[in-house]
Amino acid sequence: MLLLPDTDSAGFSPLADATKSLLSLVIPAVFEYYTDRRLSDLAGAAVSLFFPSRFCVFGGRLHFRYASMIVTVKSAALIGIDSHIIDVEVDTSPGLPQFATVGLPDAAVKESKDRIRAAVKNSGYPFPRYRVTVNLSPADIRKEGTGFDLPIAVAIVASEGIVDSGILSGYLFLGELSLDGRLKGVHGALPAALAARDRGLRGIVLPRENAAEAALVRGIEAIAADHLADIVEHFGGRRVIEPQKALLFADSARNRNYPFDFSEVAGQQQAKRALEIAAASSHNLLMIGPPGAGKTMLAQRLLTILPDLSLEEALETTKIYSVAGFLAGRGDLMTTRPFRSPHHSISDAGLVGGGQTPRPGEISLAHNGVLFLDELPEFKRNVLEVLRQPLESGAVTIARASQSVTYPSRFMLIAAMNPCPCGHFGDRHKACRCTQQQIRQYRTKISGPLLDRIDIHVEVPSLRYRELAKTGTAESSNDIRNRVLAAREIQLRRFGSPLQTNARMTSREIRAFCPVDSDSRELLEMAVDKLGLSARALSRVLKLARTIADLAGEENIAAAQISEAIQYRSLDRTIF
């Protein structure tokens, strides 16, 4: 038997090349006949051996392979909390065996060639025995992570003729491969599904671990699989995978349930009032009090009086948690507001986000929710100072040499601190052991610009036994929440958006919605002169007074509301 070399191999006679070219034209003519019948393993292997760049054998059938074939499938790359569509182009052409990946891949993407080769072979499919070139386009976007394993593997299998590449064009593929072909979950499935919908694709194909979050996006199919072979057989028409189903937003929202309630908190009426005002308009709040007074207990119950997330807020919050990898195995949207309470040893990168590959920090994970900083002066000064810009803008931008990403960070800052190092300055029941200098040094750990950005400073005193053991039912979270929702409804009519509140009013909106009478102006003038309030602190007093008036159902701001707002600036006063 004469074995003819591949037509692109160097060093063979023109006669051999011409003979082989002729045979390569004849054999495709009978290709349809053979693909409709089972070939013997020996015959299929012989044809595949003679013409490895033209034919391959899979499942006992002879599959025609076009030389220098290019297959393109869609995938996605994360930039911040958004995904950008990436074209994964796989070119298989005659030549020495080589696997090259171009298009600005990171180390994880470059290493994928070994995972992909093993996964394809161990799934029972032939792997090309010639040159394979993978291009990730556009090439100016950095490609990171292991989510490109699946699209590259599917494109390679399609280049072997096992799957029609035309069917793949309507889907986005995302997933990591094990060496045996099993699929592993990846970060950012929800943003990828949103990008697929916006591009007009039919669906997204991904590991079962990520299917629930992808199914949250309406208008596209979420095809979930456990193994590479399941996907190949599905698109080859030999198996059917039903799209994943998800709960509706209304059904998910019914699951809102908290283990805490304000009725469990004895006393502390002033602190409860301050928290009600803060919840009514997302004002930042600082509680000052001795150890054990109930500051943490009060902060934990703030979520129970906040409004539910809107669909827009829920999707945005869920996207952040998807990017951070905190949604594995979840089957619904985040319908409860996040509550983040980092330890005071956290770094500035852990708080605002960062790293060589930027990831969301605690302030972004608290987006549309609450960031609780207990023992505020114990945080490093540089960590607290990075909060200043996000508190104003509601977003944080992390710049690196290779890229710059922006994460949303619109949160309520709730902080707690002791009044002095020993914790008992001003306590009615226990004497303070600290010197004046120690107290000054302790309080100056919190800078003036940061205090300016905290609307409410409220004291939380210690309670006597009689107050703690007092019988009777305190006001429940549901009662307080009803007043908060009424105030939010007033703000919705005022601004036309549930995302806009009094706490986020601009200077122009303050002039329009916070007019004051002569008595109120006198109070404000006295507060500025006596307390030394800055222009920023003064604007926050006006915003706070507007919220207090909304809770009272008043259209205009009166002197009583201005007076109550001023009393919540306790740390602006001189302590000695």
C-alpha cells in the first residue's frame, strides 16, 4: 500500500502531491454515502491516516475536515462589573503540531491549551494533529481567567467537523474545563448573560454551577451542562439539553426574612429615631457610646426598616456578587440589601477594591446596602481616608498600568465608636480613666473631611437595669418601616426616581427643595458660628432637615426640623 504524504508537507515529489490532490477531490464525492453508514474502524482510520488534514473519524463515522478552517464562537471578558463580547477564533491548518493563543491573554488563558487538549481527548473526541491558532478578538482587551476554556474547546471540536459551526454562532460560551472534560464554574456569569442578550444572541452555554444566575436574564436561553461531551452532543443534534428556568423577581422578593427586629432593643429611643431618619433617605450615620450600649445591635437591625431592592438595584447588586464569585449555586436575585461588616484590620485595597487583577472591595459589595464599620477609630487612617471620594460620587475607580475599572459603591455608611480609649467618657455610670490628650488623639483618628460626610452623629448611652428589664412591647421594625416607606414615596414624587434621595441632592436641588424661613436661617447662622460647620456640613444639615420634614409629612422645612438636624452634629462640638 502506498502512503502518500500530506499535501502541505515539504520534500515530496510533484507527482505525489498531484496524486494526493486528485484523491482528496474524489473521496469527498462519496463522503455523503459513507457518513450515512457505519464505517469499519480500520477503513475510517486508514482514510484519516492518509489525509489527516481532510478527514477525522468520530463515533465510527468519517467526518470531512476543511483545510485551513476557521471557526468562530462567542465568549465574554469582564471589565469592572460589565462583560464585553469576545470572538474566539480557532484556525486549524496543516503544519507541525502547535497550539498558539494570541489576543492579549493572561497566564491562565495561555495555560488553558493543556487543559483543553486533555479535556477534548478524554471526552472521546479527536484533537487536531497539526497547527492550532486561537485568536481572542478584539486584541486590545486583556483576557483573564479560565472562562475561555469551553469556547476554545467547542471551536476546536467544530473544526474537526463533529459540530456544525453555524449553529454555534447564536450562543455565548463560558466555562472552565477539567482534564476529564467536566465543567467548572467561573465568575461573572450574570454580566456575560446580560451582554449576550444585549448583543441579540439566542443563549448562553455555561457550567451548571453558574446556570441559575444566567437564567435570571430574560430573553435568552441558559444552557447548563456538566461535561464538554453534553454540549457537543447537544449541538450535534444527538442529545437535547433543556434551558434552565429561574424564579421570577416577585417570587424571589417574597423570601425576604430577617432574624432581627427593633422590638428586641430596649430603650435607646434617640438612636432608633436617628436610624429611622437615616433609613428614610440613605443618610450616613455614626453612633458614639460606651461598650455594650447596643450600637452593633442597632446597626444589624437597620436592614429590617429599609425598602426592598427594586429590580434595577437587584440586578446591579447581583452583578457585583457574580463578578466577585459569591453567587455559586444560588438560584435567584439578591432581593435583600447587602450588609457588610469588615474587620478593622482590613487594608485599603480590601475596602475599596484592587489587586493586580482588580476585584470589587467591601464598599462595592455593600452597593445598595449598608457598610458597617465597628470600632471606627481602630481602622488605619489611610483606609478610612479612601472612603471620602466614594461617599461623594457613589463609585470607585481603580487604575492600574494595564487597565482602569470603575465599580459602583452607593452605600449607607453606618459606623460605631467608643467616646474614648477606655470607652467611658461621658458615661453616667462609670468613670473615664483617659486623659484629655488621650481622648483628643483617639478622636482625631477620624479626620474632619470624613466626619463632614457623615450626616448624623448620635450618642448611644449605657442603660440601667431598670431600663433593660422594662416590660412592654417596643416599636417593631414593621411600624418604623412603614414611616420610612412613606417618606421614600414623597421623595419618589419629588425626584422621579427611586435611586435619588434627599441624601444625594445636588446644590441646585438643595436650593430648590430646601427653602428655610427667617427663624431657621438664624439657627443655621448660629450653628455655623458656634460649631464651625463647613459648607459641606451645612448642606448636609439641610438635607437632613428635608428628610425629617418628609417623615413628618411636612411640605416646608420648619425651625424644629433644622434644630433636630443640628443636634445630630455632636462631634462638631468642642469637647474641652
